[in-house]
Amino acid sequence: MKPYNTLTPAELEAERGALAAQHESYKGRGLKLNMTRGVPSLDQLDLSRGLLTCLGGDDYMAEGGLDCRNYGSLDGIPEMKRMFAGILDLEPDEIIVGGNSSLALMFDNIASNMSHGVRDGQAWRVQGQPKFLCPSPGYDRHFSICQYFMIDMIPVAMTAEGPDMDTVEKLVSSDPMIKGMWCVPVFSNPTGIVYSDETVHRIARLKPAAKDFRVYWDNAYAIHQLSGEKRRIPNLVRECAEAGNENMPLVFASFSKVTFSGAAVTCIASSKSNCSYIKQRLSMQTIGPDKLRQLMHAKFFGSADGVYAHMHKHAAILKPKFDLIEEMLSNSLGGLDIAKWTTPEGGYFVSVNAMQGCAKRIVQLCAEAGVSLTPAGATYPYGCDPRDSNIRIAPTFPPLEELRQAMEVFCLSVKLAGVEKQLALAAKA
Amino acid sequence: MKPYNTLTPAELEAERGALAAQHESYKGRGLKLNMTRGVPSLDQLDLSRGLLTCLGGDDYMAEGGLDCRNYGSLDGIPEMKRMFAGILDLEPDEIIVGGNSSLALMFDNIASNMSHGVRDGQAWRVQGQPKFLCPSPGYDRHFSICQYFMIDMIPVAMTAEGPDMDTVEKLVSSDPMIKGMWCVPVFSNPTGIVYSDETVHRIARLKPAAKDFRVYWDNAYAIHQLSGEKRRIPNLVRECAEAGNENMPLVFASFSKVTFSGAAVTCIASSKSNCSYIKQRLSMQTIGPDKLRQLMHAKFFGSADGVYAHMHKHAAILKPKFDLIEEMLSNSLGGLDIAKWTTPEGGYFVSVNAMQGCAKRIVQLCAEAGVSLTPAGATYPYGCDPRDSNIRIAPTFPPLEELRQAMEVFCLSVKLAGVEKQLALAAKA
């Protein structure tokens, strides 16, 4: 197929007619396919079936004679701290194990900094208008937290190596009201890229104008590669310490996409100083976390190595889905010059950049044909993609055959929106 | 024994000598007994052993085809909402099921009102200096939350019927910066009293100067009676609605002292309007609670009636402990006119009022003899008991024989501090 921008208006009209007819036929099929969110599939959940039964009626003691049924142990049981430390290449006393939601840890940390400030810092809210750098496209729930706390969001372009660091360095070093930056360093949401070593080095060596600037390092997909071994990037916590930015990074990790999304464990990792400050607040909030949920995970996996072995099983389920998407996008859209997309080696998403001004239309066309996508714009601060181009595909939940159907509809919609756009451009010209 | 205040200085000196010698002998015994916190005993935890194994590998579906392993279900699974609704005499849609800590729910609600205000209200923090009424003696962790958020605490006397309502009514109706009041209405912490019907009626009919005044109704011991059936008090939520204060009450409940203190479920209950507002924030914080923990509880108990039956087993373990305390306090301190104490019909504490200026000394004497108590003053805002009189006894964790030893030391210490005080008073006179 020739690029759409080389077709004559008549050819475009013919193509639109053919595509619209196909689209019409999909409408009649009553499809109901969901690719809105990064949700594990049922066969992924089944991988952790043993988690439900791995504790017998006498299994409630953690290391050190800790009765997991009772109160206490604010920062987690030793075996779970060690497991997270292993995965993040940190020490157990740099880990605070949380509940079932790492998002809740991020939300609470920002709430804390807004009202009380970082350790030895002033409350963010009393210093002026706090701002965050938001590499975009990014994760909509990060942006929602900023919006909730009325933190101004400054979009920063994402490259294949991570956030555009020239811009990040310039902004962070010049504006003391820039208090934070969101990062999903490994298999980023939604682009699926991995931050380059150079990007991590440069982040660690930032010279923030704000002494209380924090990097929110949401390492949600740290071990979620689609093949091979764990993808390693430089250790941000260590690099920051070397660069004199010891308290700058706040690392978040989660087992939500390792075991059960609804009933896993999470952690926040940072300098010992930050951890002790976070624990001060925590000691006002709770008498302790759900230690039995932690013990279950510790027993089920044994160690970080047990977790890695488990992740290979996830990869075996997920890789065919990502392969299918790449194949269908290439076959259907390749050469048309109406879309670019990422080919991630891990994570939960594929990011598609359609022609400018087409994303909302594509999502609408898909919805009409029974395929739900993440709303267009959701991957940008304030839900506003200035180019109306980016669409996040979340392929994990549907079974392979449903995914194929959904992607047929998606590719068709990208083409239909693309040809419509070319016609509009031609009419203007 | 005659009241200490009728003894001559010589008799007092003789008594002090005898008591000090006894105290000295205890010091040598190397006791290490802990009555600091309201922690369930091991045999209480054993009652819920079946909870650990009640889910098989195929048990993960809640009502309505809800897969508890995956994301979602922000306000809880239907069966758990119904169970809490049953216990609190409310409707399921007035319930939001939380994680394992009701304290965390209270903390977060106050954080939310401080920074964002109640629904349709201004943030508390921007209106001036927020204040809370703190019926005292009360629960130290409530007071810590206020202190953390720099909310001024106004102590209000506790009577046998609940907070002194004349004072509460006067203050709440006159000061628009009074934004909240802490209440533990059933088997109050630490006095163990139950709010009278009249007290609940009067709370429901408050006419707060602040439209955004909230009653934090921590019903932690709602079903924790030592004998007989569930202790019923008027339904605050319904009474408030009748009085036009629909959004005033925020009710908290927890299974922490029903099943496992470290791994239970909790809830916040309120008007539908408040619940929908709370869920707005919750949708920014998390993608859902630990539904498997909820499903476990729903399966283990079946219904609210199953919970009540379970609570009788707790009562059978706890009643002998509370009976022993009453017996030892009566036998040892009765007639000396140096202490008064409560005789609760439920809950986790006994409250002792020693002679003015003696509480710290008693706690110190106990510590010297190997018995740890809640710090004196902890039951008052800012850790400051103006009379230095109140001591909270937490008798649930130690086995009966250890409790007997601990109470021997306690009674001895109350007497020794009392005789010291009488001697000091005699010296002044």
C-alpha cells in the first residue's frame, strides 16, 4: 500500500468508502472488547494460584519470632524487605513494605510533602505553587494525583531513551518550585521504553534549584520483561548518593502484576534518612501492615530468584500478545505513513502515535465497533494531548483471539481516521 | 485497711517501709510483663486459625462474578459491605470497606479535610486554626493524629455516660473552628464506658457553628462485650439524619480485634453523600482494596451472626482477665481512698484514676519492678494529664497468671505512690 499522503483525493475517497464499509460491518458484530487498562489476564492470575493456599493454619510466624497475626512491624517483615531489596538491588533497611497499592504510597508521599514538607523542609504548599515535571506520554494515574493536589504539571517530551534530559536539567536547575518528577524507568507506561544508562546518570546528577525536589521512580515493571532475563538499569539510589543527591529518589515497586493485582504487596525504597522520616508519619497512620499477605508472598517465592522464575511464566503468556500487536500493526499500517508505534520488550503497553488530530477519532471509531481503549489524551497531563495523537494499547487482559479481533478494529480505525485526515488536508490545500 | 488519709505520719511511714520492701523484692524477680497496648492474646488469635485456610485455590470469586485476584471494586466486595452494614445497622451503600487499619482511614479522612475540606466545604487549614474536641481520658493515637496535623485539641471531661455534653454543646455551637470530635462510643478507650442513649441523642442534635464539623465515631469495640449479647446504642447515622446533620458522622469499625490485628478488614461508614465524596479521593489513591482479605472474612463468618458467635469465644477468654483485675483492685485498694477505677463490660481497657500527682510515679514504680504500662498522660491530649492521675491498664495480652503478677505489682505501686503522696501532704500541712 502506498502512503496515504501520496494518494489522490479520488483514491482517498475510494479508500474511505471501503474502510467505512468494513467499519460498518464490525459495528453489527456486537463486539465487546476491552483494552483500556493494564490488567493481568486470567491465565496470568492462575500462575499464582498456589499463593492462596501456601499458608497452613500454623503458618503465621515470620523471621525473628514475629507473629504475623498480631499488630506491629511497621516497615514489613524481614523476609519481604529482603526480597524487595534483592529485586531493587538495595539494602533491606532502605525498604518499607506497604499494602496492596503502590499508587497509595505515592499519593500519600505527595500528600505528606504538600502538608508537611520533606524531612527538614517546608511544606510544599506554603512555598508557592508546586510544580512537577511530567514526561509525556506517561501514566494517567500519576497525573491525577498532581491534579488532585493542584500541583502544576509541566509536560516533558519522552524520547526512546527516557525524558528529554536537556529540558529536565534546564527546568529543574532553574525553578525552585519544581518539586518532583514522575518516572517509569523500565518499560515505561505507555511507551514501553527503558531509560538509557545516560538518562539515569543525568537524573542522578541533577542540580535542583529546590532542595526538596524528589524523583518519583515508579519501577512498576522492573521485572516484567517479555523474554530473557531481568532488564538492568543503573541503580538510581546509589547513583544519587554518589552525586550528593542521597534523598532525592523515591523508588516504588509492586507485586500487583507479579501475583494478584488486588492482593499483592508493594514497597517504597529510599535513603535510610527518608525511610525513617516516612516511618514517623506511618507510625501515626497505622499500627502495622498486613504481614500475613507479606508472609504468603515470602513463602510462595522463597527469594528474589523465585520471583524471577515466576516472571518467565508471565512472559510466556504475554509475549505472543505483544508479538501479535507488532505483526498486525506492521502488516496493516506499515508504509501508510499515518502512525508510529513502539515495540516494547516488556511492560504492559504499546504506545501508538497516530496522525496529529486523529487520536480521539480513532478511540471513538473503536468504541463504535465495540472496542474500548484508554481515552485519548489520558497519557498527557490534564488529559490533554496537544497533538491529539497518542493512544495507549493495553493488550494484556484479552485472550489472544479477542486481542486479534480488537486489533483488527484498531488498525481499521487508524486507517479510517487517517484517510479522513488526508481528505481534510487535501480539501484545505 | 483504713483510708491512707486517716493514718498518722508514723503509721504512714511504717506502711511505706513495708510497701517499699515488697517493691524491692519484686525488683529482684526479673519480671518482664507488658500491659502497654490493647493487643489480643495468642489464644484469641488462635480462634481465627481457620481464616488462614478457608480459601482453597479455586476460591477467589466474590458475588457478582467479581474476581478478587484482580484490580477493582473500590469500596469493597458486596458480601463484606453487607457484613459491616449488619454489624453497624446500616445499608451496604453507606459502607466503604478499607484495608487492615481503621486508624489509617481516620488519618486519611482528616488529611483530606485539612487539605481539601469536606464535600462542598473549604479546606480546614485555610479557614484558620482547626480544633478538635477530645473527650479525655481518650485514645492516644487519636490525639497523635491531631498533633501531627497541628489541630488544636480541647479536652472535654468524660463521664460515666460519655463526654460532658453540656460542654460539648456549648463549644461546638459557638466556635466555627471546632471541626471535629473524637468518640469511642462503645466500651470507650480507656474508660470502658458506653455512651448513654441521651449522650448519643445529644451528639446527633448538635448545632455546630462549623457547617463542616464532623464526629469521628470510632466504634472499635462495637461487638466486644465481655458477656451476653451485642451492646446496642442508638444509631448515630440515623439520628443525625433525622436531626438534619446527615453528613456529620463518620463511623469507623474494624475486625482487628475480631480476627487478626495485623491482617483484618476495616470500614468507614457514613451518609451516601459522604461515601461518594470519599470514593472520589479513593479513586486517586488506589485501584482497589485487598479483596481476597475481604473474601476470607466473608467466607469464614458467613454473616454478621457468624461474627457475633465468634465474639462470644473472645469474651470467654477476656472476661476472666477483667474479673481478676476487678477482684485484685478491690481487694488491694478498696477502702484506701487512693484510687478509683472502672469496671467495664467490654472493650480492651480498665481505667484507673490514682491520687492527683501519682500516675507518673506509679508507672515508674511498675517499670522498676518489670511491668510496662501505657505511659502516664498518654490518655490526654499532648500526653499531658493535668491531674497526673489517669492510668490505662491493658490486660488482654498477658496470660492470666502473668496478669495476676503484673496486677500485684500494679496494686503495690499504687499503694506505695499513695502513701508517699500522703506523707508529702502531711509534711506540707
